[in-house]
Amino acid sequence: MAYVISDECVSCGACEAECPVSAISEGDGKYQIDADACVECGACAGVCPVGAPSAE
Ligand code: SF4
Ligand code: SF4
């Protein structure tokens, strides 16, 4: 399953630069992950200051 970003996201943008497949983009009120592109590496979860990304 792809990672997903919860409503805890504060739109800092840190995860976007860490994603090796550029699956993360700024969405409406929070960042979002393209589930079809995500390779479940966990880099976004590792860099997020509020723990918003998680594997569903
Ligand atoms: Fe990108 Fe990895 Fe996060 Fe998936 S788990 S969105 S591939 S950084
Ligand atoms: Fe949102 Fe966390 Fe990504 Fe920052 S690192 S944009 S808080 S998911």
C-alpha cells in the first residue's frame, strides 16, 4: 500500500524534496502522495516533523 499524508500535515514541504520518485505534491491544505507512483520507501515519514505520512 502507498503512503498517505494525514491532516496533521502543516505543508512545510520537507517531504517533497526527499521523495525519490517525485510522488509528493502540494495539495489543498496539505501535501499529497500519488499512490500509483509511491514505492513505499518511507523517506517522507522519516523527514516529516509532525509524523503525517504513514503506510495505510
Ligand atoms: Fe515518496 Fe517514499 Fe514517501 Fe512514497 S514513501 S511518497 S516513494 S518518499
Ligand atoms: Fe506535510 Fe510532513 Fe510533508 Fe511537511 S514533511 S509537507 S508536514 S507531510
